[in-house]
Amino acid sequence: MIQKVWTPNPGPQTFFLSTPIREVMYGGAAGGGKSEALVALALRWVDNKNHRAIILRRTRPQLQETIDRTVDLYSELYPDAFWREARLRWEFPSGAIIAMGHAEQERDILNYKSFQHNLIIFDELTSFTEYQYKFMFSRNRTADPTLPLLIRSGTNPGDIGHEWVFKRFILSREPYKPYTEVMKLKSPKGTPIEIAMQKQYVPATVFDNPRLADRDGYIAGMADMGEDMMNAMLYGRWDIFEGQFFKQLPERVPPGLKSPNHFTIRCMDYGYVDPSAIYWLVVYPELRKIDLVGELYVSELAVPDLARMALRREARLQAEYGVKPPAIRVADPSMFKTEATSAQSVNTLLGKHGLWHDKANNDRAAGWAMLRALLSDGTLRAWEGMTPQLYLTMPTLQYDPKNPDDIKAGGKDHTADSLRYGALSYFEYGSPMEMKQHLNPEIQDTVFPRLIKRLEGKARGGDVFGLDGFDF
């Protein structure tokens, strides 16, 4: 039975409900009282007729969980409030409204473009895209100066939004400390304007929630679900979480060639709205090591500008470190497609500006297997400070629950896709001398069985780096 007067737990939950900072994310671990706090927060201004709040979940079934929570709490605290199922909102005697919403497809968030809310709440923020989250800032407004404008959220690590949430609230930030970012704009007349935006992260775990029934049993159950689940759900670790596809990343090594005897691979995954990701890999046959020495990660860049930027990056690697020009160049197979109205593929257009590639093998299972093998035995390394996006995006990728050999759709997989092409090109070609301009499709179809044979050989003490023992 819910108490007549609901009171927050002492500690993080009380702090979260009282902080005046406009943008606050709460939680990070399971059982910390996130959803309860978010549902209760929406009630804070219901005596004001102008109060408009909305609580968002990604899907309608998930939203039903939130609605059920409000039915219990709101009905107990405000018997005169009405739940309007057809409109998915609570209406209070004062005239205040607390709405419920969901946006399963990314553009579904546009359904709320005609509304305004002084309080916007995202439950399980990592299930939303960054676009959906940022769009709702345009709906965060009110004509009532007594109502604060607030964006609140709660979440656990993982899911498709892990990377952007981590960067926005966790990376290089201390818990509880407000951080101010100044946005520099111009008025329609050209007058410079500076607007300060503040954000804050309030961590909470099950250990901060004494109200949870059989808390010890709950803790024991999570601890028994495996180390990854325990780190993420029990302790709120953002670097390790259940379903993580890459549990190892390249070891960081100081920049600089480790041997003059090397050759270079350039690999590319193309995008315009989505980022293009280009990597340069230096292969040391004698050392049996591969170093990631350069990265280009850009979006909304015209083809000529993309080519020029990549070639400048390449020239800098050659001038500053002596990295040889790429001997193997492979790219996203979709770059080679032509539209019915044009015979020009993206690869052709890039080639006209000096950035040409061969079509990469798109065997996803083989590519992921090869890439993880190179990571697991320390063959693939990265020059310190040269591949920042790799370390931000690859840890956030998750298994596809329907196909554990592949990555779950919707994540920032552009860096991983690019490296997959590069790793598999080395397996296929072996060296620049053996590179084939156009692989026979029948040969490509055998890549995965041959790679599995190689990995099985590694498990018996073989060498995943070398290519001896394979027939091409």
C-alpha cells in the first residue's frame, strides 16, 4: 500500500528531486529508484494550472509500465485527478496536465512538435536517440514565469543511446557537479548572443534505495547474473555492460613506426548524415602486429571535401611519421552502387578527387570474427590519441539478440564497420603483393569457413596473424 504522503529516499533521490539545474540525468544502476523519482517529480507543480509535464518512454509497451506506476501513486495522492486513456494524460483539479508519450521510430518524436512542456522527462534515456532527446528541448517552454524549465531523465548503461548519453553526462565529468556550456549564437540582426546551459549527473544504485522490498535478495540475484550484468546493473559501470559486443579494445601504444618494414591499409565506411569513418592501419609482418595510426570521422561533408580531408590526413601521416602510402584500400560495398539516374557511384566520385578504393568483403560474421580475434590476442593496437572516436563508439555496440554473431542495429557502428573491412582485407589479401583488384564472388563466399578454420587453429596454439596453411 502506497503511503498517503510520498517521501523520497535520503541521498541521491532527494538530491535529484531538489536540484535546480535545467538538465539532469539520474541513475546509472538498477534498483536506485529512478522511475519512482521521475513519476513523483512530475507531481511537484500540479497545483499550478499552467503546469505541463510529459513522461516519455521509447515504446508503447514500455510506456504502460510507467502508466501503471502513475495509477498507483497519483490516484492515492490526488483522488480527484483523472486518467484520460484516449489522450494518454492525467488531468488535475487545478488544470495541470501530466502527459505520457512514446516515440518508437525516431521521427515519431515529431508528433510532439505542437506541444509545450515546462517539464520533460525521459525514462530509460539510453533507449532514445540523441536526435529525439535534443528535439524535445524545442518543446521545453512555458508562458508562466513561476514554472521552471526542466529536462529530467533516468537510465541504466547499455542500449542504443549508450554512447551519446555517456558523452553528454558521464565522460570527463564528476557526479553531482553542475557543468556549464556556453552556446554562442547571433540574433536575426547579427548581434552576438551567449546562452549558458547547465547539466548534471546524479548517480544512484540499489544500495541507495532502502524502500525496495527484499533488497538483499535483489542484490544477490543481480550479482549471480554474471560479471558484466553485475558491473552495469548493480554498480552502474558505463564501460562494461551486458550484451557488449567488443569487450576488448586496441591497446594504446605511443605514436611512431615500430619498424620500417611495413605496409598500410586504408579502410572506409561511408556516410553523409551518418558519419564517414576512415582508418589507416600499419601492418608489421615481422613483428606480427597491426597499428591503427589514423582516424577520420566526419559527417555532412560533400564528396570533394571528404576526399581532400582524407588525403591531407594521409599526407600528414607520411610527413610526420613516415607511414607509407596505402597499399590496400578497401571501402563499404554500398559506395560502389549506382543510381538509375546516374552511372556515378560514390566510389567513382571520390576517385575523381584522388581517393579510390576496392570493394570490401561484406561478410559480417567473418569480419567481426577476424576483428575480435585481432583484439583478443593483442595483435591490433592503436597509436595514443589518434583514434578518439573508436574508443567512444566501439564499447557501446551490443549483440543482436536475434543473431549473436552480429551487432544490434541502431548503434554507432561506423568505426567498427570500417575496421571490419580493414581486418578482413588483410585476411583475404595477406600482403600487397597478393592483393586482388576484384575478388571472385565464389572465393568471397568461402571466407567465413576459412576464417573459422584459422581461429580454431589459433585455439590449438596457431597464429591468427599469419596466413600460412590457407589456400586462396
